[in-house]
Amino acid sequence: MSGQHDGQGHAGGGFEGFFARAAKATGIGSQAELAALLGVHRSAVTQAKRKDAVPKAWVLAVSRKARVDADWLEFGQAARRGGENSAENGAFASVPKVRARLSAGGGSFETEGEVEALYPFRREWLRRKGNPANMVLMDVVGNSMEPEIRHGDMVLIDQAQTAIVAHGIYAVGVEDTVLVKRVEKRPGELVLLSDNRDYAPIVLSGDALDVLRVIGRVLWIGREV
């Protein structure tokens, strides 16, 4: 992976300025609406206001939802040009890791989109693969995609790449579950394939196709050793 985990450090700007700009960008009118937008409890917003500090993850989340500049949200000014070590500017772009986990098995019901942390990647590398603004990181649980993807791996997903490409690996939703599978198109049906031969293919056809949503294509796999 390029760079180091940025964690959930707090933004340098104050809460009131951030809230005013977030309200302008998104149309929210209360702290309760901000909490709903971020997918956090109201008490978290109250605490941020009391500390007069906003988590970096919140800044990035609102920036992505409203499609506005993160520096403007945080500091009230246009994007600053940073050096090579800047995660938000210049050579690096921060990709959010969301709480949702992808199942490489029977299906994960953990589908929350709340941002847990930010990870910096080289911006040039990301742009060769797609638009960094559409990318998220998710953890994988289960062994159905071994040996390619293992339990505990983290994958980078481009949510803009939803067209099925032969031999591609995708994050997909089937009703209330989220999975990571190879997706194969066949006449009148889609097949979700596991690399682990112990798992049978999942064949979707007819009305079953209506409950399938392609979340995005897996671009990169990272694991700890």
C-alpha cells in the first residue's frame, strides 16, 4: 500500500465553520441532520462541537457526498498545494475505509457505509485505474475467494465500475447481503463464482436479477503478514 494509515485524526478547522459550510453544500439545517448524513449518533456531533474539532473522516465524507472541495469544508478556502507527504493534496489522495465488510462466503449483513478511517494512496496510481472520488476500501471476511482473496484482506473498490468485465472481481449486493465474487455473464443470467472450489456458483436469473446490485469492481488487494 502507498503511504501510511491516516487514522481518524481531527481536522484543523473548527466545528462551527465546518457545519456552516456543510449546511451550505448539502442543505442540512441541524446537527441531527448532519449526524444522519454522516451515519453517526447525534452525541458524536455534540461531542465534536464541544471540542471544536471535526474528524477528518467527516470532512471527506461530506466532501464526497456534496462533491465539494475538502479543504474548503475544513478551512473555508480552496485546495492548498502540499508537499509529497500531504495525504489530501499533491501526490496523495485519501481513500475512505467503510465499516461495511464484504463476505467471501455465505454473505455479510454488515452493510454500513460509515467511514472508519482514511488511507493515503498515490493519486497518479489511482487515476490510472479510475476516479479516486469513487473509490472505497472494505475488509473481507470468509474464504470463498481463496487463494486470490483471503479472510482479513482489505480491497480497493471503484464504485463507478459496475459494468461486468470478463474475469473481473466485484463487490455485489444480493438483497441485504454483500459479497465479493467473480461475476460471469451468461444468456439470461449472471453467475457469482468463487475461486475456492468448495463453494458452488450462485446462479441468478429472472426475478432474482432484480435483487442484485453491482457495488463496484475490485482493483487492489492488501493484506497484513
